[in-house]
Amino acid sequence: MWGVKKKSYNCERCGNDFVSRAALRYHFHAKHLGKIHCETCSAEMLWEAPLRDSKAEHEVVLVNNQRSCWNITLRRETKFVAMGTATSCRMCCKQFGSVHAREHHEKQKHHFTANKRAQMATNFKPETFLEYTTPMEINTFVKEKLRASLGPVRQACTSEVEGIITFIKENFPLPITSTIKGGSYVKGTDTQDFSDVDIVLFSKTFSSLEDCQRTTPEVLEELGNSLIKSSWTSRLVMQKRTKFSLRFYFKCYKNHHGHSFDIMPCYDMFASVLSTGPKESFYYKLYLCSDDDKIQLYTMALLKYQVEFVKASTEMVKDFIRLMKHWFKTSFAEPTEENK
């Protein structure tokens, strides 16, 4: 109430902390002296031989206790001290020597109240873990672990990314009418360990959507050969190509980090549709489409509007996107040594 920090009691032998003298005394007797208290009569006995206290003696003690219970002060340790000595925090997995120490830590560090403990004991599921993490802890995690760094490194990074994009545009096999840049790097949702750049190149050479589908593999092959033969080749790690995109990893700014690139030629099917007609009619057409290849090409052409929407969002929305990406890569990824 007055901001006074609760005192903790430390075991001199093992270093574990306890919230009361009774908890420390019980731990010391049970762990280091080999003594415990009988749960029935509270008499102290050796851990190895708890059965020596006979059943008859217990019955006598219970009768006496019932007759004069108002004259007897119950020992706290007989009712409230847990038998377990190897417990861990349910939030951060820190080890403690007793349940008392664990609960004291959870309450002070994680604001884990009795109500929340009851909920966890009766109906705790992995997907409800965020209910027991404070907003401040989540914000701190996003700022320190997820947000990409700014400053001189970011400026140098921008210069190099623009350099490789300029080279791609100059060496693209077909005449370009317009270019759209997307991906987390452009939208401002990249994280410290992942950044991707999407480049969509529109060309009037494609007479239709079907023509784009037929011609794209040949165009990507030629562009890939140009990249391999260029001065950028030592900083490129070519990846498996898809039907409609050329993929590579670009080592950026003194090789300290990099970006995953997707280069996608596309037929500009929306140049007239979205400027003269209602967008709703096209979105309905897209909704009814069942051809996966066409849907992918439609998505490329709509990249401009996706980028505009995300870039105009607040920093909080972008942080939420970063957090969802991190959650998807950790909670839903295949278990590895780093991601258990």
C-alpha cells in the first residue's frame, strides 16, 4: 500500500529465497537436516521414517485437538507450506526452492494475482498465455527485439537497396511502363532479423494476362543470368525460382544484414479498370476467381494499394504486424534448437 518492499528470507546453504521465516525454517529442516513435520500431529520427524508415528497416536492427538482447538495455535507450515522443493515460475521459468518463493516472484514481477493463479490452475491453455503478459512487457519486447534499427545504418541500407533495384530495372529484358515496390522493408514492418522487398515490373509488351503467364519464365531466366554476371553477384544468394518470381537474398551494408528479394513481371490489368470504373466490381470478380495463378497475378497488380494502406498506418499497427510475424515464425514453425 505504502510502496514498502516485502522482505525475503534467504537460505544460507542453497541460496533460495522465501517469503516467511516459517517457510525458510521448514525448507531448512526438510532439505538440509532431514526433518519434516507430521501432517497430522505437527510433530517433527525424520524424512526417511515418517511412518513411525503410529495411527493410534494420531487419533489421540486429533481427539485432543478437537476438544481444545481454541487453545492451540496452528502451525502455519502444516497448512500452507508445499512439500515440493523444485518449482519454477509459470511466466519466465525461473527456478525457485519453494512454492512460496515462486508465488512471491510471480506476484511481484509479473503481477500474477490469486485470481489469475486460479484461472491457470483450472483452465490454462498455451494460447491464453498473452492474458498473463502485461502490455508494457509486450511493448518493450517489440521495441527491443523486433523493430528494425534506424540511423546511419538504415540510410546506407536504403542507398544500397535502391542501387540493386536500379540495376534490375536497367537490365530487365522488356520495356517497363511502371514499377511498384513493396514488402516489409518498403511498408515499414520489417524486423531486426527479417526484411523482404517485392518489386513488380509492369510492361506493355504483355498483351494479356495469359500472355504474361506464358512469357514470364523466359523473362525471369534472362534477368537471373544478368544478375549472376554482374558486379553484384558476390552479394547475391540466388534462391529457387517460382512460376512468377525471381528470388534472391541480397547482402546489404557491409554484409551485416540482408533482404529477401522477389522480382515479379506483371501485366498491368488495372491501369484502366481502377481509374475509370468502380473498384468494387473488380474485387467481386477477384472474389469469384478460382484460378490460383490468376489470383497471384491479380495480387501483384494490387500491391500498390496494399503498400499505401500499410504505410499510412500508425506505428502501433506496424508493431502489431511485426508481432504477428514473429508469433507465426515461432509458435507455428517447425521445432528447432532455436525455436523449441
